[in-house]
Amino acid sequence: MIVKDVLSEELLTLAEVKEMLTEIMEERKERDLEVGYEFRKALNHAELFAKTGGEKARELVNKLLELEKMSPVIAVRIADLLPQSRDELRSIYTKEKYTLSNEELDQILEYVAEAMA
């Protein structure tokens, strides 16, 4: 498949991707269409590693984006990984030009805990 132009681009969490792929799979099954190898592998990966539902993941991303030192890419990464400690959270920020205070880290971990509940 040759792609000529990208019409739009949106960052999605793995949980949202899982839900989208599941819907497409069900739709294809209803219409008796074949599901390709790559599609099945992508769906399997999403099912294996998505730790929460798409709606909860998007809510977490939206809450995280309200914080001062939060980029959309980092917010999606946090929603995908759901770090449980300050060290895990710091590892997500290793390539950033700034560091977070303990209070900021605790706030993010609090949002993650709420999303997992």
C-alpha cells in the first residue's frame, strides 16, 4: 500500500487502539472478510499490553495535559505504561530537558492510581 498524503494525525493510547482494532475485527467478521496477518498481530499486541480501557486512558491523558510540564507524547506514554513508582516515572522523562519535583511526580502517580481504580 502506497500512502500519498497524511490527512490527519492523532496520538492514541494503546487502549484506544485496542478498542478500535476490536471494532474493525468484529465488523470484518460480520461481513465475512478476511483479516490479514499484520492486523491480527497488531490486535494481539494491543490486547496483550493495554492495561486499561480506552475511555479511562483518554481521561488520564486529558488530566495529565493539564499539568505544567506535560507534553501530549509523554501523557500518552504514561497512560500506556501506567508507572507505579517515582523511578518508573523518571525513566519516562529521561530524554526531557527538565526534571520533575517530587510533588509533581506524586501528582502524576496519583492520577495514574485513580485511572487504575
